[in-house]
Amino acid sequence: MTAPVYGRVALIGLGLIASSMAHAMRAQGLAGHIAGHARSAATREAAREIGFCDSLHDAAAGAVADADLVVLAVPVGAMGPLAARIAPHLKPGCTVTDVGSVKQAVIEAVAPHIPPGVHFVPGHPLAGTEHSGPRSGFAALFRNRWWILTPDPQADRAAVDRLAALCRGLGANVDEMDPGHHDLVLAVTSHTPHLIAYTMVGVADDLRRVTDSEVIRYSAAGFRDFTRIAASDPTMWRDVFLTNKEATLDILGRFTEELFALQRAIRLGDGDHLHAYFTRTRAIRRGIIEAGQDTDAPDFGRVGPTPEGR
């Protein structure tokens, strides 16, 4: 148990990320008081039942009152209007951060509403599951995951360092990055892969020569991973693609070029090209495992019943 990093933390939005933050802050003693707000009464009631907040508020203004840290944990498209609503209620000296997967658009939407004397330090925890909602959170979500901060060069250094200390207390590794570069990197590592996963599952659904029961029964590991990714929150990913449009389209164009090259190699029977390509990309997987960002356990560490006779 460590000394609190913040006296009062306000979580606005109580889904996977915010609830996991609350669980971890309580476990590590990182906040003196955790206030929460969600637009949905059902979400607030679930949070009250679980008990990961010290106080729950029907209005965001009540949650942020006297808060030392305010965390915007809502879909990217909702952050600007939310910032406008809470701005009059932010106390001088407090820090506002977010957990959005896109940074440039969030900064453009939120920064104009931040009052003088309040610090805005945008952030993005690279952690998640296919589950959402207040019941999906758990304290270990951020352990050994990266939390990227994208502060303005003129941001108050003490405020940035204090937020970084909280993130590390939650178990995360912390890095700082230019917002535009963040959006490009995440278009490669997260946004475009999610779009491809949604597309592949959609193709399976639309391909009438393969029945739904066959898709479910005979799904191989690769397709199962696509379905897991495509189970992510639709509202969040709609907003991600609409607000990180240029970077995603850029990477999607590069992906299409690579796909056409592989298509040509298959058509021409160019096994050397395919083998060289797969060998190069396999090394990236090894790098991810060596960096501790995934496991090399059999079946990706999944544990579950096996079919009879196998």
C-alpha cells in the first residue's frame, strides 16, 4: 500500500477502463476518494453494487467538484461536449486526462474547454479486453501494459509527472509521445487490425456458401481471434475510425498494397516470396513476446475444455 497520489479522483464513464482504474487505485491506495459518474442509471447502480467507487453522482458536475484528477473515460466523440459541461466545476490546479484511443481529435475537442489554471494531460492506456461495462473491470488490467501520455510541450511538468506516477502505480509502463505520431502508431498496431477483424467476421457472415453453424463449429484459432477483436464496443470503434480517419486510411492503403502483393504471389505460385514474407513478419511476433506484451503459452494461454476424444 502506497501513499495516495491524488486526494480525490473523478471517473467520468464507468466502463472497463475506469472500473479497472478504480479497482487498482483501491488495491494500491493511490486515491483518497474515488468519485464516479455514468450517464446511465443502470451503470451507476452496477458500480454501486460492486463498490469500486466511494461516491456515485447522477451528474458529472457533482463527481468533478473538488477533484484533483478528472478522468474522461467516455467514447471519443462524447469528450468535447463532456468537457464543456464540467469545465465550470473544475477546481484550479486539478488535472484532466482521458483514456481515448485517438489523441489529436481529443485534444482539439477538449483543450478549448479547459479553464486557466487547470492542467490537461491527454493519455491512452494500451490495455483492454473484448468486454465492456462496469462489471468487466479488474485491478490487473494495466499490469506491464503501456500508458501513453501526449502532453503539450508547454504543459506543467509537475502535473505530467504526477499523472505518470499514478499510471505506474496502476502497474503500467509510461511513455510520452507527440499526439499525431501516437495516432499513426495506433493506426498500425490497433485501429487497422480492428477494422480488418470486423471485416473478416463480416465476410464470414455474408458468405452464404458457408453456414453460420459451420463458421462457429469449425472456426480455427485465427478466426476466433478475429471474432474476439470484433466483439469490442461498437460505439468506441465507430468514434475511433471517424476521428483518426487520415492515419487509418493511410495504413489501410498500405495494407491493401501488401495484400495485393501476396495475392499476386499466390496466383503466380511464388513460394519464395511467401516464405520470405512470413518469416519476416514472424519475427515481429517473437519481439512482442520478448517485450512481455503477450505469451508464448500453447493456444495463447487459453484454458478451457477440449472436445471429446481429443
